[in-house]
Amino acid sequence: MAFTKNIKAFLNDTGDIAGFAGQFFSTGIKPRFEVRELLNQCYIIGYKSLPLIGLTGFIMGLVLTMQLRPSLVAYGVESQLPVMVGIAIVREIGPVITALIFAGKIASSIGAELGSMKVTEQIDAMEVSGTNPFKYLVATRTVATTLMLPVLTVLGDAIALFGAYIGVNIRSATSFYLFFIQVFRSLSFGDVLPAFFKTFFFGFAVGIVGCYKGYTSSKGTRGVGSSANSAVVLSSVVIFFIDLLAVQLTDLLGLN
């Protein structure tokens, strides 16, 4: 009985989020554009997330290199370490880990912020004052997450590769030039472009789920906390689902 109830709640949420996304495309991206608020959100969502993304990327590249080395040494292919680490980071690990860290930081922040505004009736006050709260609050944050996550992913991948370079040089000596030449020679457009383009969908999912959970938050502080928590969980699930679809699509197109 409880399982059936959870399934119904999940399907209801899915339908409501789809309708919320439809409202974004039908009204949220039409003029008049809130350019100043969009730039402010790009600064908050993008620039202020860079230290966390950079630290995560550096540790990820360093740890991945240290974990892969013993296996490659056992098979006598230690020279392929930069190639394997570079492909793993750029194709899959970098975009997904960056998106999950981004979801944990941004989706919860948006859910809590909009939830608090909903509970304190600030959204209703915006409507009374003649401001469109959907365009000002939802559209700007969703567009900002969609634009900023790809940028953060590129920077995170670069920092992760630098961390991998440091990891390689812990046990051996490889020049900076040689390491990155090996990495970039092993990559093709089929590795880079699909991994880059799917981050736009990751960012959109984080923004729309976070805004939906906050915008429809129930009354009270408990509702605000629940909105922030469920925004992180649901956006993380959507990221994995989008990644699965992207891998299947690139496989069908012969890009894997």
C-alpha cells in the first residue's frame, strides 16, 4: 500500500514538473527579460560555485590517478595512465560529478530560497506589485543554471586533469607538456561534444526542479526544509536518468 502511494506521488510529481517546465517555455522566456536579475543569478550560481567545483575536480583527478596506477602497473601499461584518466574524466566522471555537486549546492539553495519566499508570502506580494514572479524568480534561475553548469564542467574538467597530472608525478616524472599531449591526442569530438552538451540538460534539470520544489512549497518551516531536501534528491535522480539517455543516444549514433 505504501509502495503504491509512493509510486502515485512520484508520477504526480513528474507530471507537475513537466507542466512547470512547459510554463517556463511558454511564458518564462518571453519578453520582458529580467537581464539584471539573470546576471546576478549567474554570478551567484556560477562564480560562487567555482571554489567547490574546483576543489572537487582536483581531488577527483588526483584520487582517480592514484587508484588506477596499481592496476595499470600490474598489466605493464602504466604509460597509458594519462590517456585512461583523461577519457574517464572528460567523457563521464567530470560532467556527472560536477552536476551532482552542483545539484547539492544549487538545487537546495533555490528550493530553500523560493520556499521561504512562498511561506512568507513574498511571491504573492510580487504579484500584487505588478511583477511577474515566475519570470523574475524561476526563469532567471533556470536560465542561469542551464548556462553556468557547462562552464563549471569545463573548468572542473581542466582542474581535474591538473590534479591527475599531480597524481602521475607522485610516483614518476612526466612533463606537463607530455601529459596533456597524451590526454588530448586520445580525445575526439565524439568524446568531448556529447559530454559537453548533456551538461546543458543537467543544468536545466537542476534549475527547474529546484524552482518547482521551492515555488510549490507547503506552509511552514517544515515545508521549506522538505523542499530543499527533495530538490536535491529529485534533481540528482533526473541527472542520472538524463545521463543514461545520453549514453544510449551516443551509442546509437556510434560516438562511443
